[in-house]
Amino acid sequence: GASGVDVWARGDAGPWALLARPFVPGLGRTLIEGQGYDLEDDDFVFEKCYVPGLRRLGGFRTAAILAAPAPLQIAGAGEGFSEFLRGVYRMMELTESA
């Protein structure tokens, strides 16, 4: 379940929720459950979540940075992205990221 979660996005909705998350201030915890997609893979971005200019703006990494310090958990988005997210939250001395 997802008790205590304000936004819970699964599957193909996950990347879109991550992109939208920084634009909705005041939300609490956000949980994004992927299905093995790699948010750093250009083929995935082009096929499933095409946003012109997304890479120039920093891609999903920028969206994750802008979502902080709100609690954010992302599962199934590729280990490279997960490690990046953990690093961002460690740097901000926050604990909620996965």
C-alpha cells in the first residue's frame, strides 16, 4: 500500500509524475513505482515519455532535484538514477529517497 503518500504513480505514469512533481508545492511524500525503466536511457525517454528539450534541461535528474526537499521515493528506475537521487538527499541532509 501507499499510506502516508500524497502522490503515488505506477508504471508509465511514474516519469510523468516525476516531471510534474516540482510544479505542485505543498505536497508531502511522493512514491513512484517503475516497471524496470531507465530514466537515463534516451530510447526510453523517446518512446515512453517524449518531451522535446528534456535532456537539455537536465532530464529526470533536474526534476528530482527540483522536487527536493519533499520526500520522494522512486523504485524501478535504474540503479544509476537511484544512486544519484540518494546522493542528492544525502547532500541536503534528508533521509527520504530510494
